[in-house]
Amino acid sequence: MTTAAVRVRGLTREFTRRRAQPRLALDAVDLTVEEGEVHGLLGPNGAGKTTLCKILSTVLLPTSGTALVNGFDVVRETKQVRQGIGIVFGGERGLYTRLTARQNLMYWSALYQQPTRVAKARVAELLERMGLLERADDAVETFSRGMKQRLHLARGLIGDPRTLLLDEPTVGMDPVAARDFRSLVAELRGEGRSILITTHDMAEAESVCDKVSLIDGGKVIGTESPRTIGGWMSKYERVRAQGVPEEVRAKLRALPGVSEVRVEDDEEVLVSVDAEGAAARVLRTLVDAGVSAVSTSRPSLEEVYLHVIGDRGLAVR
């Protein structure tokens, strides 16, 4: 039996505050990330994604349960865990903006106790890989958000980790940089690394992840393939149309799988569906009626959550 990159069983984390009810951030979470796998963690704000990443990176202690990373326990074997992971949290945390990109990475390599000659070569390699070599000796405070995020990725790789924890790694990246990031993830998988990535971007999850786990209210709801979740996105597709006569609207309401037909302020009709093939039936009805101003769109991840998990006041970042 091979060792999983991440194996979490019954993991619970409770936050207590003076004169306030304890808050359960993680509730008996079970999760497995196999070696060499890219595993996505999808969930709304406050679902517990970042808390889980912090426990796996030994920044937080669990209240109960167990978590192993590369076979090492995050509570009892913190040193071994830290030696085998790379961490990239979203935003600008962890960068020293008055230092240059090269100085930032040299500092982090020193924390990994890498010999200076090895560190210099590793830093130069990562700067080139991230497209930052030409700006390597500029202060980080002059970087764009996308460049800072690429520097974060370089920092996460400085210790040549077996397992990467990426928390919203494409925040602030433009579409081109985000596409390059996805190519980088494929390269890292090809090198045999294991990756746990949190994201709310379904296109990102579909393009880079082998499996995706849905988390809500501190509980893992289920683990599916990106194709399955992409199918949910298609299932709840929406159709917009203009110039739809009332008699056609009535036909649309009667179609199986149509959950709502709403007329908006500009007389545009929005048709929501909740069954496979329903969008195609709606389009066929509109075209047959001579309606030509028609478009389709996918629902947001938040809307899919509302359908699949239920309306619990979810808000997706």
C-alpha cells in the first residue's frame, strides 16, 4: 500500500473566544490526496479550506482527529512535515516587499538550510521558471499582484517539496498568467509532486485537478471528478432571450426541467433549468418560435452550491 500525500481522518478544529460560543471550523473531516495527484478543494467563504491548509502546514493544531502529510503526523512530527511541503497562501502574506525577489527567495532558502551555492542556483532556476528573472533584483513593492503571486509560487517550491498546498494561488493573476500557472501545475504533477489546491474557479479546477472535494460548514460533502462537477454546472445552465412573446413564455414554463422563467427590467427573459438536456429543449422552443436574440451562460459556483447543497447563506469568494 502506497503512502498517501495527505491523509486526514476525523479532523476537527474548534475556535473558542472569551464570552462567545465556540465556532466549529472543521467538523470530522476525512480527506485523501494520493501521491502524484492534483486535488481541488472547493467551497464558499468560511467553509474551512484555509483552516485545513493551516493544519496540514503545521501552522494550526487540530482540536481532534489525525492528519498525515507524506506519512508524517502534523502534530507529533512537525519537522518532517515542514521539510516535505511547500505552502502558497493567497494575497501578499509572506513576502518582504522592500527586498528584491532574489533576496526574498534567498531568505527562504536559508530557512531550509540550503548551502549558499545550491540556493543561488535554485533561486535563479525558479525566477526563470516563473518569468521573473528580468525583475529579480527589483524591490517586490514595485511588482504587480500577478508578479507577487508568481513569486509566492517560487517561494513554495524553494525547498523542492513533495507536496504543495496552494490556497487560491491565482488571486490577482491576469488570464495569461493564470493560464501559465495551470501549465506549471501540469509540469509539477509530471515531476511526481502532489498538490492540494483551494479555488472557486471551476475552469481552473476542471483544467488542473484530478479530483475535487466540496467543503461546506467545515464538512467535506463529497469528492468527485472535475467532469462530474462540470456536469452540475451544465445541468443548471441558464438561457437569456429577448423578444419572447407571452405564449412562448408559457410554453417554456411547461417544459420539463425548467425551474423558472423570469422577465427582467429590460424585458429580457431569463430561463433557469435544473435537469440534463433542459437547456437544449429551451433553445429549440425559442428557435422554433422565431426568437433569435438568445444566449446561454453557466451558473456561478455559488448557484451550484445552492442547488446541490441547499440555501444556507453561502457566499463564494
